[in-house]
Amino acid sequence: MPYIFILYDSFFLFSHEFYHLIFMKYIYITLLSFITLNVFSQGEQTYNDYNTRSQLDPLFAPFYHGVASGDPLTDRVIIWTRITVDNPGSVDVNWRFATDTLFNNIVSSGTVTTDDTKDYTVKVDVTGLQPDTWYYYEFNNSGRNSLIGRTKTTPAGDVDSLRFAVVSCADYENGYYNAYKDIAQRNDIDAVIHLGDYIYEYGAGGGVGGRDHEPANEIITLEDYRTRYSQYNLDADLRYARQQYPFITVWDDHEIANNTWHTGAENHTPGTEGAWIDRAVAAHKAHEEWIPKRLTDPGNLDKIFRTIRYGDLLNLYMLDTRYYAREEQGSGTDATRKLVGPEQMNWLTNQMDTTTVLWNIIGQQVMVAPLVVFGITVNNDQWDGYPADRDTLYQRIQDLGVGNVVALTGDIHSSWANDLPLSNYDNSDVNAIVGSAGVEFVATSITSGGAPAVPQAIITSQNPHIRYVDLAKRGYVLLDVNKTRTQGDWYYVNTITSQDYTVDSPEHWYVNEGETFLRQAQNAIPSPDELYPQAPLLPNNPVSVGENIPNAALIGVYPNPFVDRIVLQFNLFKSENVLIQLFDNSGKSVYSKNLGKVRDGLNYFEIKELNLAAGAYHLSMKVAEQQLNKILVKTK
């Protein structure tokens, strides 16, 4: 049965008054249909028509999700992987860190234990490293190696120049991750700055090329979020980008639910979706498990604002404008409504006041510059809806004499180059603009869509501080920083509906050191002459043709503990017969289902209405001669 949805992503928060006054025809209505699922019997469903979607590559077994690194400092960096196990219980994973891909010069190594309380993810904060150095790392278990990852520590002291890819908003269903692939291939950046919407919480709804969300429902529970992160991180292009660079990441709203604030979200209904705090805790735990970030307050998963320093050139302040202290959009009054809150505001402005770096770069989620059309605020989800916090930030920048402020923004699936106007903003002389607190580069989305209901010409005519806007293209911003200027080059892929793409960079804006306004450049900054060798695309010892490639991999069984339903996430490397069985502690079979011959690729099997007594159970999945096992706990 078809359903009609009006899509309200953060881009669609234009005021209702504005819609009724102007451009009603630009509201986008999308028809989404529920996918018909194969039903084996009452209470059981299998979703196994996914061979065009993310699949496990047996060459990477058991580290199918690849490797990643994040939050580099001068002497340390976090490395990450996820191991897929055949049997229940904890597992030891070895790791090693070297200056070469052959691991002839190993500088650090160790062993870490993981289990299903961490969803079998592995995170190591490797210390004792040298600044401004490329390293390689890999993980090992039972003779099998992961991909080799490449990462880089931050420099100390004098720094001439740096380059970053700035990304956001990667809806898996909306298209292929060509921008991630292009970033990985260019091999000329120091790190990827990810400004959030790494995943999307929506249910399945007709994705490009069969890229439907997994699980098919809107994600709410910890197990849902884990499954969604698993799906996203199986994408080959995202895996490639994470393998080659450290990521510096903050969340936006879709890591929990659309248009969040601290105590709720537009896309959360407590009556049918449970308590908000339970959903937020689940989402943040999954984020902590699957994203290589360093907590500034260990144990506090809510607190993600932090500083990454790059020598004397720049500080990167990663801010949370989405969850930590944000009050509901439109609540209270403009004078009292908080976006970042006093704790975070004091932290940010104190950091900028006391630092000795040249550039103060703020990585955050929602657009800082105002967007007003015919006197109407277009989007109260961004800083426009929280004018007191923005005024406080601007005032402190002026009072403290903070210079060279650059905001990096995502969220709105489009490209913007903005001055940050004060009340006396005047751009009558484009070579000597006055009344700006700094500048802003807004990166478009990797794939997420949605054009605002305002033509570009009206936006720029009504907002003179907006120097450039493009509402349609997908890609990323290449941020090039040196001692004389910071430049943003927009790189766009020509398609996200095909993996055969081209890329161009038609727009370039920069701010000079000591100035507070943007100037247009004619060309993108070229890549350096010398590029550091990338990590190889296969593990040191991939499964060879002559080896016994496994028939299947059981990625996860969720939830665990369970009440009355479980979902198996598994991959078949070739079409095989599958037998699912559940035994109690005495060895008695309490459930058995022969799925018959299941097609290869990523599959799901859901068992509902498991009316079992509380206790421990043993799950067995038999695929040809291979048997995969899992211990489950039934509550209530």
C-alpha cells in the first residue's frame, strides 16, 4: 500500500508563512512505498533481495568493515576496526602500528579484547607517536589480517600549510558515495572533517540502485543503530576513504532523529517510539562504538565538543550545535533560546582567546550566517533561530579581539560561501568589506537531497553577505589553509545515481589572513607535488582463490538480550541452504526453520513472537558445512 510523505529534513524548515506567501509550488512531495517482504510464516520475515546493496567481501574476512582512524593529536591517534565472529564470547584482536606498509618499522603494538557489549568494534588510542607523521596500521585475529590503514598525526610548532576535505550528509539510500571515493583517490589531504549526518535514521524507501536502508524500519533501538552503522560502513567507497585518512567527526541530527534538540526531535514520537532519552542513549552508544573519536570527558557520551590543534597554524574547534545544550526550535523567546549553551560558549570563546594559533576554525552543524527573504527568517533550525547565542559569539569575538575566524558548516545539502555580518555590514567596496565577524564555508552533501523553496537569485539579492550559493550539486569542500589565506574549493560529482562519475571544481573563495570577508579566486589550489603513498587496497594476506572461503558470515543478531523477536544480519558468499535453530541450555530445540536456498549477498531474517522463558539460548545457523553460533539472552 503506498504512503505519501512530505519530507521534512532540516532543509525544509522554511517558515509556513513564507510557504503560504511565496513559492508553494516548490514544496516537494515524495511518494514512498513499503517494500513487499517475503513472508515465510506468521511472525517470520526474510529480506534477501539485496545483492545490489552492501555486501561482504570474503577477501577482508573477518574484518569486513575495514579500518578507520580519527582525532589525531601530535603524539596519538585513535584506530578502529570491527571483527565479525563465528562463535559467541569475547575475542582478542592484535594490532600493530608502523611507518611502512610492510611493517618493517613497527613503533607500537598490542592486543585488545572486544565482545558483543561493544558490537565487536575495536578502538585503540595509540600513543607515543611523532608529530606530523604518516603511519600505517592493521589488525589481526587467528592468522587473518585486516586492511592496512593509513593515518597522520598533527604537526607541532611551525606549520606552513594544511589541507582538509570537509563533508556532511551521506544518506545511503539517496545515491552512491562517489564524493567519498574521489576524496580517497585524490591523496592530498591531511584529514577528513565530517560535520555530521554520517547515517540517516529513516526506514527503507526505494533507494537508488537498491540501496535501501537496513533494517527496513526507522531505527530507534541500540540494535537498530548498530545495524545501520554496519550497513553504511560496508560501503566500499566509505571504507576506502576511512582507510586512507583520519576522520574528525561530530554528529548532526540524523545520528539520532531529524531536527533534534536536547530533549526531543521533530522525528520522534514518545507515544509510539518510546522515551527520547532511551533513543538518544542508544544512538550515542552506537556512534561511540562505530566512529573513531576521542571523548573529552570519558564516560560522557553526550559531550563531543573538542579542539584539534595543528601546530601554530590553526585550531579546529569541533562544536555541538545539535544536541548538547540545544533547546527546541521556536521554544521560549529569541533572547533566551540556547543553541550551544553557556558551558560550550565559554569553552569556545576561552579557547579562541587564549590560543596562539593563526586561524580559528569552527567545525559545526548548522548555518551561522543569516538567511532572510522579504523580512522572513527562512530556517529557524540554524543559528537564525537562536539569535542571542549568535550575538553572544559575535560580541565575544569583537571584545576579545579574536581574528581569522572561519566557520565550517554542513546539514543543509547545498553550497554557501558567506561573510558573517554584524549590524554595520557594508560590502559596497568588495575589496574592503566592513562589519563582518568572520567567514563561513558550507559544504554540500555527499548524497542527501532536497532543494529549498527559494530561487538562488532571490537568496543573493536579499542577503548581500551570501557571496555564493548552489542548491543542487553534491560533493565536498577542499579547505586549503596557509599563513596568508584560507581557501575553500567546492568539488562536485556529476552524478550520485551511477558509480561512473566525473568531478569538477567550478567555485573558489578565500579569506586573507587579517581580513574578515571573502574574496573570489579564479582557480582551485593545486595538489602538492609530493604525495604520500596510500595504504594498499587489500590486506597483507587476503583469502586466496585456493583457500576455503567461508560460506557465510553472521554479522550480528539483534537485539541481545531480546524480549520476543530477533533479527539475524548475515552474508552468504554464494547461494546456499540455510538452517536456523535455537536451543535452550539443556540442548532442547525450541525453534527451527529451514530457509531453503537463500541467494548470495547481505540478508536479514527476522523471527517474531518468540514466546520463550527467560534465560540463555544458543542460536545456530548452519550454511552447507559451516555452522555459526551465538549465545542469546531472553529477558522477561
